[in-house]
Amino acid sequence: MDYKFHYHPAKNWMNDPNGLTYFNNKFHIYYQYNPLGNSWGNIVWGHAITSDFINYKEETIILNTDKDYDKDGCFSGNSIIIDDTLYIYYTSVKNNKQTQSVAYSKDGFKFVKYDKNPIIDTPFEARDPYVFLYNSELYMLIGTDKKALLYKGSNPFEFNYVSDLININEFIECPNLIKINDKYLFKYSSMIDRKDHFYLGSFDGLHFIKEKEVILNLPKNYYASQMFKYNDMVILIGWIFNDNYKTDKAYNGVLSIPRIIYLENELVKTKPFKTLEKYLENNIIIDNDIVEEFK
């Protein structure tokens, strides 16, 4: 039995959601994808569109390994809309060397890679850029060992290091930072316990100051989630992987139900996207073998 509410491509491997956005009257769901099989490898960016997070249309690949600097993979990243142009930031991989690159589009379907990529090169392993606005200025997070690096952009193509946003005693994958009311929510994915971790706090333009850890009731095997804004709401979507990353199906991995994250009496709470609320029973949505709890 297939899933009703959890997107997956028709075949092959998928993992992290990437570049999530609402652009030109559609939700664009990009994701890590292996076009050659249903195990991890040959990573490019797949693409689907939806208007309701129930009915999806799988589209063609939007980022391929067609440049020398990303010949071994187009890894995770996010997106931002500036002056009616959609910019996607991603980790470009060549011979196990990870750099950060950018591509842009006017329609969300066809992207042009910046001709001076990569735009950030570090002497150590660094990946999963997350670009956002703070006081109308452009910033980028990058995950590295034991810290998330913060860069400031003078334009969509030029970024300079400004600080270590936060220090955590492990490699930080898929860092996110987003404003909710007057607070900031920081998220990262842990390679140690294969879970996502969330902290509520403040951001001063240089550092994230943790106030408390946030425990969300997320489904089993949930990882590499990404937050994005839609009509002043914060939406969270994650990857749900199979046990041992193996399956007997044509596809391997699905995306979670989108959650709206909000603050109520200083508590971080979640609820399903509005089109899915009617499927709630006792704060739970059951879809085949996946159970998602919201509270």
C-alpha cells in the first residue's frame, strides 16, 4: 500500500528535503535524489510541486552533476527569493572536497549555475548551506565539525565569514535558523543519534544564544528536516528513512507531513498544514506504517 500524505519519487533513492519554498503560486519541494538506483549515491536535486501537500507532481531534476566543481555530488542546501528570482544554495562536491555553490531561476524549474562557483571554499569539511534574512541583510549558515559557521552576504553571490554561530560537540549537519515571534529556533541534524535537535533562543546577528532545548514529537527515522516561511508561518518538512536504509520497493525514503511550528505560551508546538488537519485523530495522523503526532 502506498502513502497518501508522504511524498516520494516514483522510483529510486531520496533523502534530505532541500530548497523548500513557495514560489510562483506553487510549493517547490527539492530533495536529494539518486537517479540511478534506490541506495545512496550519484546525488543530484530532484523536484516535485504541490499546492496542498496531498497531490504532488514529480518534475525533472533541477541540479545535476554537470560541472567540474560538483561532479561528485550536489548535496543539501536551501533557497531564498530575492527580486522575483529564486536562488538555491547547495554543497558542491569534487573528489570528496566540499564547497558551497549557488544557482538561480525565474520559474523554479530551470536553474542557471553561477559562473563563478563555488562561492565559498573552506580548508575543512563544511556543508548544507542555509541562507536567510536578518534585518533585511543576507546571511548563511554552514555546518562543520563542532560548530555552525555564519557568513554575511553583500549580494546573493558574495559571502564573508563573520562568526561561529554556535558550538556543539559533534558535526553539525543541516543547520537551520528561523524567527518565530520574537524568538529564534535553531535546528541541526546529528550524525551520532541520527535525529534532529532543536533549541529556542535569541540571535544578535553574530551568535545564537540557547535558552532551552525543544523536544518535538517526530516520527521514527526522521532526519535532515528543513524549515521555511510561508505567509508568516514556519513550515518544517523532514526525511523519513527506512530501517537500515533498505527496502524492497522501487523507491527508498519519503518526506514527512509538513508541520506548522508556532509558539504558544513560550512553548514550541506543531500542527499539520491546514489541508491535512481534517485527517487528525487524537492529535495523530496515521499513513500506512508512518505515525505522526502533533501537539
